[in-house]
Amino acid sequence: MNKPSSVGVGALIGLLVGYPLSYFFQSGALRAKLSLGGYIEHISDVFNSRDLVGTAIGVWIGSVLVFALIGVMLNAAMSGRRSPTP
């Protein structure tokens, strides 16, 4: 696997993991209103809510970006350990 595609795979995995995990970094008010499943299913409603939008978007974007970067770094570290095949 070449380097650009491995970075893309790591970023995609990080994005997919970061979206549901961003729920745990949201404010207590949001978590009191929605379960994890409700958060994932109704993310557009969260972003349209006047009470929640202030921090919800920032936390969501931050979490997704952080986990995407973690995915890229882990994938790069794992692909660096593989021995090259002739």
C-alpha cells in the first residue's frame, strides 16, 4: 500500500471512530437530552438547536479531526513496521 492511500485509510477510520466518540466530549446538557444512538441519528437536530449549537459544532469538529489525525498516525506507525516485500 502506498503512502497517500494509507494516510487516507487512517483518516477515514479516524473519522468513523471520531463521530460517535464525540458524543462523550459533548456537554452534560446534550448528553442529558440524547442517548448516543439519538446523537448519531439526529446530529442535524443537534446542530440546529439554539441551546446546543454553541459548543456542539466545535466539539464535534474537534473530536472528528483529532481522531482522524490519530488514525493517520496509527496507520503510519503500523505501515512503518511492515517489512517490505520484494
